[in-house]
Amino acid sequence: MEVRCFLASLYGSRDSGVCTNVWRMRHLFVAIFFSIVCSLCDYSVQGSPNFP
């Protein structure tokens, strides 16, 4: 089972349209994921005693 259909099944729907919509939104999830990672990296760098 592909990830997008697995996520759709978690919401109680195995409709292919839902699977496609989740798959199309993958770039949004990736963007959010990287924005969180970058913000955490910036916080850790600024909080480091070695950072001037």
C-alpha cells in the first residue's frame, strides 16, 4: 500500500480521489517539514556558545 493511500485510509476513506489529493499535497508537507528543520537549526546555532 502506498503512503498516500495509507494516509487516506486512516481518515476512513479509500477513495482514489482522496489518495490523489494527499499525493498532490506532498510538496506542501515537504515545505513545512524543511521550514521546521531550518528554524530548529537556526535556533540551535544562535543558542550555541560557540556562535559569536
